[in-house]
Amino acid sequence: MKILVTNDDGVHAEGLMVLKTALDKVAEVFVVAPDRPRSACGHSITLHKPLRAERVVLKDGSHAYASNGTPSDCVSLGLLGIIDDPVDLVVSGINHGPNLGWDLTYSGTVSAAMEGAIIGVSSIAISVASLASGIDYSVAAHFAVDLATLLNEHKLPESTLLNVNVPPLAASEIKGVKIARQGKRRYTGQLEKRTDPMGRDYYWLGGDPPTDVFEEGTDVNAVADDYISITPVHLDLTDYASIDSVRGWGIEKIAIC
Amino acid sequence: MKILVTNDDGVHAEGLMVLKTALDKVAEVFVVAPDRPRSACGHSITLHKPLRAERVVLKDGSHAYASNGTPSDCVSLGLLGIIDDPVDLVVSGINHGPNLGWDLTYSGTVSAAMEGAIIGVSSIAISVASLASGIDYSVAAHFAVDLATLLNEHKLPESTLLNVNVPPLAASEIKGVKIARQGKRRYTGQLEKRTDPMGRDYYWLGGDPPTDVFEEGTDVNAVADDYISITPVHLDLTDYASIDSVRGWGIEKIAIC
């Protein structure tokens, strides 16, 4: 099996190193990842400037590519250019922090897996659901190996990927695995205005962490209940439940003039 | 009605100016938009550096804010900081080029409307579905006014926005409006490797334009048939159709160790 590993925390992040070390046992692993942290970069791709991919040495002495591009760019670089052979699987992570509910469109980790799925390669995004420092990635890395093995036997539909969130717990404390739908996280964004030494205003985006909405069957609930959540994610954002009600507004009867 | 206008083509783009001029007739319009083109930036938000919002003068002599942030940042800046009064509607566009099918997660235009919806304000993304130069934005701008008026009367569900694509045609050539689901566009990404004058490799992302997949009831079909398409879009990316088949792989029976 040939696996492309990327992330959005940067090529030298611990979560990537632990993931690569685990996957090395079952596959030939290639690493193409951002040269710096690129969290919250969404499904951003770089069309306006050239992409670089510099060879760097990881902590285990192996070679990787560090790119000035986004996580999605790294997947394109890996699958369309740098790696000669066909790749069987893209694994994006292990992210430091949850990618649950409404986090998904903001997430560089998940968006990299979207890019893999669009290019037509089986893809996984995997995160440990804690922003605490010093978290242990080994349970998530072990699970990624199990999942990679399963994805070698089973096929996902076109442009569908798996989004995995692992609670920040020891293996013995994790109750199991749940296939779960994407839940909701309410963001209460805030903006802090400051003035720089030159007297010019600037702003920091911030605010409290998002509020999880606990609903049965969601990724949010699964992780809160100490389960690993797996959500099949696709690129169809249609709100099917709203189609009829919006049609009822009479928009289709507007005269175009 | 108070309307925040933003885009991803930059504050001085023609599509934004035509949109603002049309909306001025029915609302008080505030413009906060990127200081340069930010196409394909996805739902990227800026957490690692301060945001600026400089007052600039538009072609009609009115004042706007130009930001170093992404389109989504501009929506946060407008709704959470710069505009004191409550805003009734966010309109993102008019984008130069389609935002159909799999374009949506890449799109800065659509992501800005996502940000408005997450903050809790009714939001529209609107695009003219042509990358040709010299396209006419007036039909789309007129339609945005009609839609803004409707959204003043009707409420969308929490975190749902409307994604609108207008064919690049004269009003008399447009056959009407269709509420449509999001379709598919197949990307055939390519990577072009070059060498710079210093002998270092670099890459350009590119490739042929995406291939539209023509399926009944989709935005792709509606626009190809000379209709304006409106798709209700939400942030739930769950591939519900895959939940049972993925469960059938036996993942939930994996022992965590």
C-alpha cells in the first residue's frame, strides 16, 4: 500500500510524525505537508503563485516534502507531481484539535482529504479532539492503521472521505467506534480592536470556543461519550430540507428583466 | 434594510460595484471586502495575524473598507466590528465566474456567505457563470435586489444560505429561475513543473476547466439550460447514503488498543 500523509499543523508537527511512524509498518509512506502551521485555511488552493516543495528531514531521519502551499495544495503536489506511483490512500493528520460539526469547512485537515477524494483517491482526515498541549497521538495513530487496512479492502463512493475524531484518552478509556453524522457547533465569534504603535487600528478574530450542540447520532455526541467518531463526508452541501420551503417563496415566478 | 456586501474578487472589482449600486436603491449598503483578489481561498479565516480594515473610496465616491483578510474575515469584520447596527443581509459577489457543483468548498464567495449564516445573518452568494472578460453583471444585480426583498420577508433555517448562479446572458435570453440541488463538476487537476533562474523547481496548479456532470435538477443543468439557479446550502457535509455501507465494513467492532 502507498500512502500520502499530509496535515495542516505543518510538516514538523508531532501528530504527523506519530502517524507516519505507525503507517510505516503497513505501507510505503510519502509525506508532503505545509512548511508552517496552516490551521483554519479551509479548502484554499494556490492559483496565484508558484508552489514550492523542498526536501526536508523528519525526526526519524526520513525525507519529506515541505511546501509553501495549503494542505490541499500538498495533496495535489503529492498525487499529481511528486509521487510517481499511484497512491492508494491519503491520510491527513493527526490534527491537534477537534474537527467536528461546523469546524469542517474551516479545517485544513479535512479539506486536504476533500482534495484527495476529488482527485479520486481514498482519503481520511483524523484528529485528536483536544487543543491541550502534550496530548498523546498513539491511539489515533493505531486506529489510522486499522482504518487504512479496511480502506484497502473497501471502496468509498466517488468524492466521499472519512472524517475521524479520536477522544484525548488512553485506549482503555475509549468505549469504541461510532459511525456518526456531522453535528453542530455554535460559534460566537468576537472581534477585538486594538491600536498599533503607529496609531493605526487592527483587529484580532477570536471569541469563546464554539459551543457543542449535543444531538443523538452526531460526531459531537460520540466524542463527548468517549467514542471514536467516523463521519462519511461528501461535497454536496445542498440543504435538501429547504428546497420546498424556498420554492414556496415564489422565487421561480420572478420575472427576469 | 441594512446589507453587508463583500466578495472574493477584491473591493474594486466591477461585480461588487454593480451589485452595490443596485442594492443602494433598496437598502443602506456597507462594503467590507478583500484588498486584493482572493479567489479559491475557501472558508479560510485569519487567526495568526491581525486584520486590517482601511477606508477606501469606490468609483461611485462612497466609502468602503478594504481588508487584508479573506472574504470570510470581511464578513466577521463587518458584522462583529465595523458596522454598529444589526445587519439584515449579507450579499457576497457578484463573483466573476461560476460557483457550481464541487466549486463550492473552494469558493471565497460562497464561504463568505457561510460565515454570514454561521453568525446568524441571512446570506446570499451570487455569481455570473462565466470567466469571460467584459461580462455584464446587471441582470445578476437586478436579481439580487429581488432576492434581498424576498429575504426581508422570509427566513432561512439556521446556518443555511442561498447560492445563486446567473447565466451570462441578457435578461430576455434567461428562461427563468430554478431552485436546484448542487451538482457535480469533475476536476482533472494538473501540475506543471518548472525551474526558476536559480535552478530551483517550482510548480503551477492548473489543468483543464472542470467537466460539468449534467444531471436533472442540479445547478449545473439549470445554468446550462439558461436558468438562474438557486441552491439552499448548509454546513452538514454528512454523506448520509454511505453511513450504512461504511458501518457494514465492521469498523464499529474494531478493538481499540
